[in-house]
Amino acid sequence: MGRLIAISNRTATQSANRAGGLAVAVWESLKSTGGVWAGWSGEISPGEPDGPRTLSDEGVEFLLTDLSQDEHDAYYLGYANSVLWPVFHYRVDLATFDAEAFKVYAAVNQRIAAMVAGRLVPGDSVWVHDYHFLLMGDSLRRAGWTGPIGFFLHIPFPSPEIFRALPEHPWIARAMCAFNVIGFQSEQDRSNFTRYLVEEFHGEERGEGEIAVFGTTVKAKAYPIGIDAEGFREASNSELAQQAEARIGRFLGNRLLVIGVDRMDYSKGLPQRFEAVGELFDVHRELHGNVSVTQIAPPSRSKVDEYKELRVELDRLAGRINGDYGDLDWIPLRYLARSYQREELAGLFKIARVGLVTPLRDGMNLVAKEFVMAQEEDDPGVLILSEFAGAAEQLTAALIVNPHDRAKLAETIHLALTMSLDERQHRWRSLRDIVVSQDINWWRNRFLKDLHGLQSV
Ligand code: ADQ
């Protein structure tokens, strides 16, 4: 089998970026297949970026480029994070449409394509990741590469009505069809993309996910991403996990722990979650002093204004709940705006009675799967999962909620806190079976099988 070449904006050489599910997943898959990982170095160069740098780590070779200040502002902060991210998460209202930013976005796709194309040899397969590089298939073709190119979208693909809000949608769709295989997190995303091509460009579905459109054929399928399930279980039994358990245990006492762990992002539904927690304590006074909610949410992409506003909003909501109900020896809602190591999170998940995973939109959400793997069979916690997370298609034994329905969410937390051991075990076993059988290797193998099936293109 030829080499695998992965292209993604961030690469795992940047430890600051390892809080993202993308980095964890790609790193795991590249390490096990051996490969090359191309992307942004994380550095901004004062002038035009120099040629690429290479380095290697644990058998993975990195091919990295700096971004110019203009590229960083217009491609990364601009088009990717202030247009595509909000629109693909159904927040057209938050998008700052900017035709100039799109030009820079396209130019960065082309520049990185040229950097990678020069290194490709026949037999290689290219695997492009995420919304930063929607045009990469087309850019690589223009740079002369004729071999297989797969693409995996880690975030949702919106319904056609929302996608059409993007002024550049016809160009993006046409460029995406230069990929041979397009992977989505969920059936919902796949069907949104297919429906768009059918409605807008008279695409024809040919079965097996194949769509004939723009004079070519593209394969669009759902490949729900998994986690390193056994690795996470081990992490939950590690020394660091036990230390984290002991530390939070001193604060918890006999109280039940409800935990949420998310990057601070408006897609994660944190204000709605905090409001539901407020409602829980408004309605269920018997829980006062007996339940502690801890939300861990480290800021990310913090240079974008909406995230700063979100932080202010969360501070306000947590202040209200703790001001109303907190006592000398009880803080109802603890909110920690910082990052923890994977093992520490695993330890916290393990002793939690309830995991709150309630994004307004999420491609998959790996925290839901990690929470499941950290539980112990003799006393498992309950997962509450948003119907708008890709994970909801697989994790049907979770308590599935609409995160906008504050009263229902509050009642669902109550239900989870009072659920019998028998039901908790029953639900958890079926969740565990899915997370274990559909893990990161299952995801990678399914995708690469389809990509490698194309060696002859
Ligand atoms: P993210 O939006 O980053 O990923 P998610 O899938 O939840 O979301 O992955 C987050 C990862 O970061 C998890 O491994 C989690 O443990 C870790 N993490 C979260 N908060 C942390 C904290 N406070 N400290 C340390 N680590 C933390 C994008 C898409 C998702 C998709 C993934 C993978 O938005 O929908 O599931 O890619 O495809």
C-alpha cells in the first residue's frame, strides 16, 4: 500500500492545538499507518512565508508552512472561522461574509496544494481534513495530481437552504466534487450534501453513495468518527486520572457530579446548558447541596469577538446561579475556563453520575464517546446527548435531548440523577458496545478502504 498524505490546517506538532478532536483523531490514524502530515506550522511570518519546513515525530513526517499575516487574518480567522464555521453550524446570523476573504482562502488552498503536490508520487493517497480545505481537491488537480483524494468534514454539512446562504456556494460545491470520496460525520450531513447537489445542479444518485454531477462522479458517505476506545478506558485508570478524581473528590464529598467538557464555542450550547442547570435548581430544591455541576470550557479561537461575548455571558449565568443558591459549603455550578489533560478528564468523567453533551450543532462530539468509555460497569454514569450532535445517530441509548428546550433538559438531568442502577447499566452497555466496535480504527479503515479502492483513478 502506498503512503498516506494527510492535509489539515492544524497538525499535532502544536501542543496548544491538541485540545481539538481533529488533532487527536488524525494523529492516532497517521501513527498507525505511517504517513506524512501537511498543514500550517502555527507560525505567522512577518513577510511572505518561506518554503515549507519538515520534521518528523514518532514515524510521522510533517510538512509545514507559515501563514502571512494577511493569510492568517483572511483565510483562518476570516473565511474559515468567521464564515464557514458559523454557517456550517447553522449560525448564518454570526457569519461575516467577505468576498476578499474568500479569495485569500482559495489562494491558501492553492499554495498548500502546490507545496504538497511536489512531494506526491504515484501510489500515494491524499486525505484532506475539514472546512479549511474545502477547495483542496480542485487545487490539487490544478497542481497536476491525478491520484486518489479523499476528504473528511469534521463539522456538520448544513441543509441546502443554509448552505445556499454562502455567496460562494456554487464554487465551493464544484470544487468539492474534485474529491473522489467525501466523508461526513452523519447520515444527516451526507443527505444534506446530496440533496444540495441534486436540487442545485441536477446531480444523480447512482447508489453506494455515488453522485454523478459536473461531468464526474463523487462518492459521498457517512463515516462517523470514533475514539481510541481502549486507550481512553486505560486513561481513566491512570495515575493522573486518580489524582484528578481525588482532587475533585475533596470538593464533592458525597454529592453527585454532573460534568460538561467542551471547547468554549457558541456551537456547544453552553448558555442554554447553564440556563437549564439554573432551572434544575429552581425547580428541584431537594437537589440543593446534593449535586454539583462542573463545566470545563477552555477558550479557543479566542481572537474572534463572539467567543469573548460568550465568555461574558457564561460568567453572568454562572454568577446568577451561584449567587442565588450557593452556600458556604456548596457551589452549585463550577465553571473552569481552562484545559485539562486527557487522563485528568477521563478521571473526572469516571466519577461523574451525569455527562452533559448538549451542543446546538456538532459534527460528531468526541466527548460523548469519551464519557462512555470512562464509566465503570458496576456503577455507570448517564449520558445526556443533544439530538443535534452527529453522535446521536449512533448513541441512541443515551438520553437524547433538544438543547433549546430548557425545561425538558432540566427534567432530563433530574431523570439521569435519579435513574436506577439497572437502567443505567442497561443503557451504558449498549453505548459501550457501539463506542468500542465503531472506534477510531473502524472509522479510519472504512474511509481508507473506500479511498484505496480508487487507486486506479
Ligand atoms: P471539536 O469541536 O473540538 O472537534 P469534540 O469532538 O468534542 O469537539 O472534541 C473535543 C476533544 O477535545 C475531545 O477529545 C475532548 O476530550 C477534548 N477537550 C475538550 N475540552 C477539553 C478541555 N477542557 N481540556 C482538554 N481537552 C478537552 C471537531 C468537531 C466535532 C468532531 C471532532 C472530531 O467540531 O464535532 O467530533 O472535530 O471529528
